Amino acid sequence: MEFICAALQFLSVASLGIFVGAMLTEGFVLVPYWRALPPADFFAWYAANDQRLLGFFGPLTAVTAVLAVAAAVSALWAGHPGRWLALLAAVLSVVVVSTFFVYFEQANASFAAATIKADDLSAELSRWATWHWFRSALGLAA
């Protein structure tokens, strides 16, 4: 059981590192790019790339959360000294996943369908960025 616990912890930490790196890249590269585009260009870009973003971030987010939960369960089961930190990482990872359903699912769909008024896009991208940095901070804390 000790080997399984250690392996899951390693995989969880590695996955969290990749996830946070991807989130930081999105926040520091994509979000400023989006904000610099005129609304029509942003909506066209997002419609063309929405499925790519979902196809990349969806599995990465899900795998990261599953590994964090598995690492926490194995650490709790084995009575590992780091079990409470593993549990905290798992909870934070689940909260990160929940932000998709609370905010990003609808916001991203409205970007892809261009249902936001052009005049409201700047404010919505600011809101999107705030949510993004919130979930990025949670991922980093995990």
C-alpha cells in the first residue's frame, strides 16, 4: 500500500504542476491576447478554438482532480503523515473542477456562440479573468 500511496502522490503532484503551468500560460498569454482583439475577431477566434480549449483543459482538469482525490484516499487509508495535506489538495482540486460548472461552462459557450454584446465583452473578459485567476490560485495551493 505504501508504494501505491507514493505513486499516487507523485502522479498527483506532477499532474497539478502541469495543470497549474497550463493555467498560468492561459492567464498570461491567451487572456491578454483575447483582450487585445476587437470583439468580432475575438468571437471568431473563440468559435474556431473552443473545442480545442475544451479538449485540452477538460481532460487535464479532470485527470488532475481524480489523481488528487485518489492520492488523498490512499494517504488517508494508509495513515500517511501527509494525509491531511493530500485531502486539502483533493478538496481544492474538486473546487477547481466545480468552477467550470459554476461559471466557465456558460461563459465559454456564450463566447463561442457570440451571444454577448460587443460592448459587454470587455467586462465579461475581465470577469472571466478574475474567475480564471481564482481557480489558478486554488490549483497552485493544491
